[in-house]
Amino acid sequence: MLRLLRLFVEVCAFILENSADGEEKEQVICNFVGYGRTLLEVLISYVGPDHVDVGRARFDVAEGITSLLSQKRGKLSGLGGFSNVVEAGKYEMVCRREYERVKKLYE
């Protein structure tokens, strides 16, 4: 399951880098964030919150949320599983903080 989720996230990232624009880009970012969150939850349950892969997944999700919020321009629909912009922003901040914490563990 982990490999499949990671593949979904990587496919979304590939599409974003190479071809997506407009509404298609917004939908791909929503999928990226949604799959990234699911991957993060599964990783934490299997390897724990301090694993380097969890840190990477948190960074990916935070970057995806940043992109999503910049694309949405305040619209509340389709926020990658979040009910509103504030909730997405808080989750992004938690992911960035946890990413930095895990990063320091491996320095």
C-alpha cells in the first residue's frame, strides 16, 4: 500500500512539473495533497513519526498545500480534503514544523 500511495504522489508531481495548467493543475494539486496526507498517515502508523520518510512526506504535503492555497485564491471548494483555508493553513504549518524537527534528528 505504501508503494502505491507513493506512486500516486509521484505521478501527481510529474504531471505538475510537465503538463498541468489551469483547472487541471488545481485538480492534480488536490489529488497530490489528498494522496500525500493518506501516505503520511500510513507511514506514521508503520514506521513512526520520527522516520526520514515521514519527514519527506510532511514536506511534500506542506508544499502541496502551499501550491493549493495559492491556486485557490480564497475559494473553499476542493481543498484536498480540508473543509476551509484556515484548516489547510494550520495543517501546513504543523507539517512544516514536524518536517524541521525530523530533519534535525538526522543532521
